[in-house]
Amino acid sequence: MLPKKILLCTDFSDNSKPARQYATDYAKAFEAELTIFHVINSSRIGYPLLDEGMPADIRSALSDIQQSVEKALNLIATECRQELAQVQTSV
């Protein structure tokens, strides 16, 4: 059975670049879709849960972080699309 989807998790570090190349190579070899994924860790800004009761300033900070992450993921996706037809991103 050949993979139809490849998941690339990234933290945007230099150490994640080799994983990106491997994921791109595998997706290309198997003609698979590549999904590039990043997890926002809300505990780093002092809030462990994403509940509705979250203070507005924390919600605003997370929104800013998410926009920044989406921009960075889109840059990586644009690079990957030079070699691949199917590239998705997820935060």
C-alpha cells in the first residue's frame, strides 16, 4: 500500500528543514498530498486552555500568533508547491 498523504510537522527551526525535504521527496515519489502542520502552544503565553472564558488580551495574542504561523506555513507551502501539486497547511 502506497501513502496518499504525508504529514510534515514543523516548528520552523533550522532542524526541521531536513524533515521538510524528506517529506517533499516522499510526497513527490508517491504522488501524495503533503500537509504541513504546526501546533500553537498556548501555555507559552501563560494560558494552558483555549476556553471561551479566555481573557480578551490572551485571545488577541493567540490570534496574532496564529496569523504569524499561517503566514510562515504559507511561505513553506509556496516553496513545496514548486515540486508538488497538492500541498495543504494546518494550524
